[in-house]
Amino acid sequence: MQNPTTTTLGYALFATRWLQAPLYFGLVAAQGVYVYKFFKELWALILTCVSGHATETYVMLAVLKLVDVVMIANLLIMVIVGGYETFVSRIGLQGHRDQPEWLSHVNSNVLKVKLATAIVGISSVHLLQMFVDVHHTSRHALMWGTVIHMAFIASAAILAYMSGPMVAHTDRGHADRAPAAPAPAQAPDHGGRRHTEPESPRPPAATVPPQPDPVAEAEARIRAAGFPARKVLEEFDQQHPRGFDREVLARLGKADFVDARRNVVFVGPPGTGKTHLAVALGVRACQAGHRVLFATAAEWAARLAGARAAGRLDAELAALDDHPLLIVDEVGYTPCDAATAGLFFQLVAHRYERASLILTSDRPLGRWDEVFGPSAPALTDRLAHHAEIVRLDGDSYRTRRATSAWAD
């Protein structure tokens, strides 16, 4: 049980993130300054070209200066949008057709690497300007410009190497791999031969351990996930839902959201394909090397309640960390009592920014108080902070098929 004073203090400290909001709006004003500077430089270039006084070197330098301004403006956009999303509050762009690809898996590590590469690009433009105008640039300036640029490149490379996503992805891939098959008893031991009957010589190929089969391992993960049936994204009837963002589904189909530890929530009336999509994304995650577990909300409630009754709820939640993706189907179909709502809150809170969840529900998050009662605001706040909310509108696919069959 959490201490109320500690919880209140934690919420208060977390609320101080809003002190950063004016800083990002200040950067928006700086973006306006660069827009003004861009058009001022562009107008000067046009006037010089029209008057006939523009040399090739002048035009090249002026264009590079414009490119420099644009790249710095791009850097500002990345800091404003990515930094605000990561450190202040989630930006509700889910389903927007112009949502940038990198924003779906942004975190502090990814943001730092992208900023470092953007700075290297800006430094490259500056260095190119110096070489284009080499006759008016001292050797001292050229040397130090090159040294500084190389320092930026080295820093970006080191930052990319040390960033968490690549290391975490590699470690997870090794952890999910099945153990290699044991060597036959008669095979030579690298530490010395067994004290058994003399063995006949074997060809070198017999000593090579069997290589893991990625397809077989993926199929084993799919079988262990507990899917009610095997579904794939290619079989989903994308013409059936009236309101549906296909670009979001294509992005989720890459399973990158699992590496980024983001959540997915499918919301819509019964029969619109929520479970199909949840299972299909789970299959994609298995094929990408992740362990997955599927169960309905009622089944998850029974599992967690059993663990709590046995006094091992914390151990059960920790054991579920071995699965980077959990799927909770049919949330809201049956109301929860206070104890069950508390269990779901503990599950979501435990996996917050640690692992991914996919949930399907027949009602939007704003109405989850009808299911989870007073626990709903805290639960949905953590669930939706790093999540894709996918809305499916339409009539029941099953009812439509049944009606069509009856009409025939």
C-alpha cells in the first residue's frame, strides 16, 4: 500500500514539469525570428541577382546560409515538439496524418541522438561555407572549423553508441532466444574427452552446434502467447470501419512501439475489429523477437487476484516483465469491483515506461470511470501518456455478415 503523503509529494514534484512549458513557447518565438531572418536573406539574394551583381560564389554562400537557417529551424522544431512530448505532456497527435514518424517512439535517448545528428548537419553546412569562401578564410579558421566539426561527429557517434534503445533491443533479442540444443553425448568436449569407450572420428561439421531457426522461434512465441486465434494485419478488412487511420496501423505494424515501450489502445463498438488488430500486432511483435501474452480483462483479473491471494502479486508482476508486450482484451465489458480495479491499476503502473500494453475497449478512456471507478483517472493517465489511441467506428462486422447470410 502506498503512503498517501509520499504519493501526494510525488504528484506535486511531477507537476513541476509544467514550469518548462514557457521555455518551449519561448523557442516558438525564436522560430519566428529565424523565419524573419530566412526571408530577409532570401530577399537580399533576389535583389542582388536581379541587379546583376551576384557572383557564383555569392549565390552559393547565400543559399548555404538559407539552408543553415532551415536546419536550425528544424532543430528547434525537434526540441520544441520532442522535448515537450518527452518532458512536459503528451501531445494528442494520434491519428493525425502529419504526425512525424520519429514522434511515435521519442524518448530522452532518441531525442539526444537526433539532436546530436542535427548539430553535425549544421556544422557540416558551416564548414562547407568556409571551404566555398576559402579565399577569404584564414588557415587558422579552417583548421579549427575542421577540428570542431570532427569533435561534433565523434560526440554524436559516442552518444549513439551509449544510448539505451540499441543496447536494450540487443539484450532483449538475446534474452528471448531459446537455449541452444545440448550437444550429443558422444561429441567431443572442449575441456577434454569423456572417459568412455573410444569414439570413431567425426567430421568437423558434426561439432558445429545447430543454428537457431528464427522462423521456428517466432512460431514458438506465437504458440506461447495464448492468442484465441491467429490473425494477421493483411486479413483485416480496412474498408469496414467508417473511421479508421490506416497510416497509424501501418506504423504500428512495424512493432517499433514495443521497443519504445509505448502502449496501444483500440476503442470502438463491438465487432469493429479491435481484437483482430490486437492479435495481429501481437503476432508481429512475436515475429520481431518479443515475448507476448494475451488474455481477456476477466482472465487477467483472475490471474492477478490469484497471485494476490497467494501473497505473490509483486512476484507475478515482476515475472510478467519477461514479456515486453501484454494484451488485455475486452476492457469494460464487465464492471470491476474496487479490488479488481486496484489490481489493474497496479498492472498498468508497474509497466509504465517499462513495457508495452495493448488494450481493447468498447468505450473511450474518458468513460473508464464506469469500469474502474475512482482508480480510472490515475490508471488512464499512465496508460495514455505514451500511447496510440486508435478509434474504430462502424457497425459490427459479425452482425453484418450474419445479416447478409440471412438475406441470401
